[in-house]
Amino acid sequence: MGLITSAWAGMAAALIGGSNFNVISPAGAFAGILTVVALEFGIGSIPIVTIIAGIFMLLGYILNAQRFLKFIPGGAIFGFTLGIAGIIAGTQINSALGLSELPQHESLLRNIAESLQNISQLDPASAITFFVFLALLFVLKKSFKKVPSIILITPIGILLGWLATKGIFGIELLTLQGNYGDLKTQLFNLPSFNSFDWGLLIPALTIAVVGILETMLSAKIADKATRTRHNEKREMLGLSMANLVSGIAGGMPATGVLGPTMLNVNTGAKNRTSAALKALFVALITILFFNLFKFIPMPVIAAILFYVAIGMVQAKEFLLYYKHDKHALAIGLLVAGITLYKNPALGILIGSAIGLLIFAEKVSRGSYDATHNSSTSDRKIHIAGEKKFSTHADYDILVYSVRGVLSHLNTEAHLLRLENIDSTMSNVILRLRGVAFMDLEGAAGLDSIIEVLQNKDIKVFVTGVNEPTNKLLNAHSKLYRELKEKGQVYRKTRFALEKLGVPPEIENR
């Protein structure tokens, strides 16, 4: 089923999808859900649940569900990448060290702890093979920059596994065939639709949500690495078609998988052709060369996957967050921890929720800039929005610039600042040029600010109002309309300053 999915879903997504780098294939994120489905409804129900998930994804495409992924903060995406890298490496420790017959736990972290506790039982031949091939991957990467080192070491690994299997080399190495038994493959297996059960709808919906989330995150991370931008809506269509095709061919659910995607980027992919060729090569290997690939040793596979995981960890990005945004770094580490302990989807959901709360708290502070001017001299003072707000008795004109959003989240913060201004201030210019969004509560809040200032016998001017904000205020702000009638609303701040006698050379433009 995995090979059917890699071939059919991978090709459909490459031809229809909106990313030049995203690789759509089976994912570990579905393992738990599919195990439950197989136990409850039978193995034959997996292609059916894949088709249903594809239909849900198609509905997501029609409803533009990908728009909501914009709320996922960068720190959460960074943590997701770290967590996936940890999962890839953590699941390969036993293969790397030749540890076998260890108890398996639901938690990856417990499995890693189990491996470390039994490290004295490692197989020297497997461990040496793992470290030699891992080192060889990095050496070949530097020596042969135009040919991916994974391509170069795979034939060597297959030869080593064949020699070990035949007893020619004098060592024992666990191979793919030795680990999984006599593997047989096919590329099409039409499912029986008699396996349909209404109980499959909930797991299918879960698969669709997780699949959309992981696909869009994988594409977004690839964009960041390549400084490109994918077509989100088209990628949603490609994902839905990939799952429909996979299910019809007898495969399992597919999603964007970060490990192969970053490997695709790091080995020099330029466009979607690489993902299409990947699907084609899976099909060719399955049909023509699978008997050879069965000999590849598990430690060599572990070395390849460790190499992929190491390539996903960006030290520069970690340092960037550490120096400039420790909140984002903390969210990232939390997401990575939850991803390793539980699952990636839960990590992203919790990280996004915390990120949105931090964002809301920042917005609630009310971003602003303020400039103090004097109508009798050429002096002025500028206060950036991060500094504590205060007014000065030597200045009689305040230009207060609201930035970003003016809504129920932050009108109170602006009001608290302005109601405490010095009694010597006789004119306040509320500059709204930097307001990107205002809602009804923002309009009501502006009225409250104007009223508080007017009660202090302060003359209020409003400047820099864009057309959407002007429409909203005309409809819902009584005091704004009154200021307009009095001629105290100006298109530009400099016109209000000229009215108040501020010399042109020091106007706050």
C-alpha cells in the first residue's frame, strides 16, 4: 500500500499541486489512525477511508480551508521542523545500532529511552556500518556537489547487504528483506467497496485535517528554504486528487511529508518535475529492481534518514530566534517537544494557540508613535511606541499616530494613555494613516478618545484616514462626523500642523 501511494499519489500531486518542491507520500502521522481503522474495519477498509479523506480534502479546497493556516506562527513551524527531524532520527536508533527485540512503546521518547538503556546490546557490525555510511554521506556531499550522496551510497549499501546475506563478507547485517520478510509488490489493487462503513467518516475527517495541515506546513517550509511561494489553493486540489487516486489504486492516505520534501530541496530540485520523477522511479523500482533493494541493510537506511534529519535542523534559524524573538523560540521548542512526545498535529495546534494569544496580547498594548510639537518654537520630541508614553509642559501640540489595528483589543490602551496627558497640551492630532484595520468597537473607541480629550478642553484633529476607515467612521462615529463639519479632519497631518502654526520645516509629515 505504501508503494502504491508513493507512486500514484506522488504523481497526481506533482502534476496537479501548487508547490514545486512538496513531496506527497504516506506519512507516519497517519500510523495510529490507520492501525485503529485496520483493527476495527479490516485492512481492506484503508483504501476506502483514503477515498473518503480525499473527498473531505476536496471540500476543504472548495471552502478555501487553507486560508486559516496563515494563523500558524513562524515559531510553531520552526518547532514542527525540529520535531519531525527528531522523529525521523529517533525511529532509526535501533536500526542504526542493531538493537532488536526491544519492547515497543506508544511514545517515541520512551522508545528512545529504551534504546539508550539497552545500548550495551548493540551489534558492532551494524553500528560501524551506520557511522561509516553516515560519514560517507557528508564526505560525498562535499566531494560530489552535483550528484546527491544518497544516490552514490545506495548501490554500495545494496552490494554490502547482498554480500552479508550470502555469507561472503563474514558479517551479519539485518536487511530490508530480513526485517520485513518476503516482500511482494504491486502497483494497482482495486479496493472492494463492500468495505464501506459509516464508522469510517470520523477517521477519514481526522486524516483529512491532519493531511491538509502537514501538507501546507511542508510546502510553507519548502518555500522558506527556497525563497519561493507555492499556490496554496492549487496545492489543496493536488492533495485531494492524490488521495482519491491513491485510494482507487488500493493505497493509503498521503500528505506532504517534510523529510522527503527537504531532501528534495537540499539535493537541488528546481521544479515539480523532481516530485513527478520520484513517483515514476518508485514505480520503476517496484516493478524492475525491487529484488535488489531488498538487500539494503537497515543500518544504511538509518544512516540515510539521520542524514536527512540533520539537514532539516537549521542552526542559523535557532540563533536568529534566540537573539531577536525568544517568545517564538519558546513556542518552537514547546511544539518540538509535543511533536516528539505525542504527535505533530497536536504540537502545531497548541503552538498556534499560544502564538495567537501572545499576538493578541501585543495588539492589546496599542501600537503607537507620538510627536510633541510647539506652535511657538521649532522644537519637537518623538516618542517611539515601545517607550513609556508621557507629555511635556513645553509643548502644546501632540501628534498621536495609531498603528496597525484599532479594535476592541486595544482601544482601551490608547484611551488610558491619552486621558493622562498634561493639562498644558491644547491640541491633539489623531493620525490614523497607520491603521490597517478598524472594526465597530474601534470606531466606538475613537469616539471615547475624542470625548475624553474634548472634556479636557483639548482641540482634536483627525488626519490620514484611508477610504475604508472613512466609510466606517462616517457611518458609526458621531464625533468624527462633528469634527469633519468643524473642518478638523485633514487628509495629511502637515495640513493640520500648518493650521496650528507649526513652521513647515519641522512639520511631522
